[in-house]
Amino acid sequence: MTQWPAAEVEIVNHSGARASYIVNVEFMDGDGTRHGEGLASSSDLDAGQKSVGRAQGLGKFTGKLTCRVAQVSRFPTR
């Protein structure tokens, strides 16, 4: 089956101030070969607030993939 890889990402603001986040997710096969990347983001999360986003890959793949968080960027907001 050919699929567009995607991952549901929960973003939680553990800081004490409002912030926005970008989460980079990598999609890999069983051998660890990278087959794409997706992004999930959330804007203006208050302290302790969380949201759920979807990191969507941009290429089709046949077979089973796993995902891992590659990077999280946090941007304080006012």
C-alpha cells in the first residue's frame, strides 16, 4: 500500500510564558533510512496549554515507516 506518511504530534508548553512551537518529524523505514520530514506547529500556547497537530510528509512511500522528533523550536510570544 502506498501512503503519505503523517504523525500526530502533541505540543505542550511546559514553560511559564506564552510561546509558539515548530516540531520537525522524520519518517524512517525499518533500516533507519530517512524517507521524508514533516512539520507540526502551534502558535501562542499559554503556560501549561497543549495542542495536537499533524506533521505531514511530502512523498509517497510503500511499506512501514516509523517517526521520530528531529527538532523542536520554541519562540516566546507576547
